Amino acid sequence: MNPHKEHYLLTSSADGIIEWWDTRKMKNVFKNSEPSPLSTFKQHQSSVNKVSWSPHNNELFASCSDDCSVIIWNTEARNLSIRVTVLDIAWHPDPEFSKTIASVSPFVSHHGVSGLLQVWRPNINIDLMNKNCR
């Protein structure tokens, strides 16, 4: 659920598709009509493990997938893709770090398998990725 707009919901699936829904329009399900998403996002090549809305910007969300990628999506524009094996993602809760995401990846060394925590701060201004900048 979007923390800024409660009626926005993201779903993800094993086929790599993310859908953005407006729950107010889902009432039609009970009237025998098929609901449709506001938008469909397809760039992942494998199962999407998690989607997470930015706590600071109602147009941004991130996703991680079995295809070894993290994608920062802007619902009003295109996306930024970062490739790395990722199991989970989380946005930084402090507004001062509003473009910061942490990810957890498997890490294999001679000691065995453990977790690797990485902090991502894309070097592009994702606030400017909007309809006017395409």
C-alpha cells in the first residue's frame, strides 16, 4: 500500500510483472466486472520478490527480483535499473535520505554463505524523472 495515497496498491508476480492498482476501482469486482490496473510495469525477467513504495515520494517505488536486479520505478516516468542479486529491499525512513535504499544479498566466501547489506543512493535526480523529462 502506498503510504501517501492509501488507495494505491502494488502487486507483483512470479512472471516478473508488477501492477499498480487503485483499490477504489476494485469495488467493481463484486458487480461481475473485471478490474484493471492503473499501470503495468514489466522489465524484470524473473519472479519479483518484493515491491516497496518510497516513504518520501508517492510516485516512486522499488522492486527486486530473482533476475538479479533492483529497479527504482517512477509511476509518472521510466525507471532506473541496478543489477545485483537481491533478496530484499527497504527505503530509508529519514526524509533527509529520501533517495536511499538498502538491499540484502547472499554473499558466498570461504567461510560459507552469509548476508551482504548494501546501501544504494542513485547518482541521478529521480525527482526530475517525470512526464516533462522523457
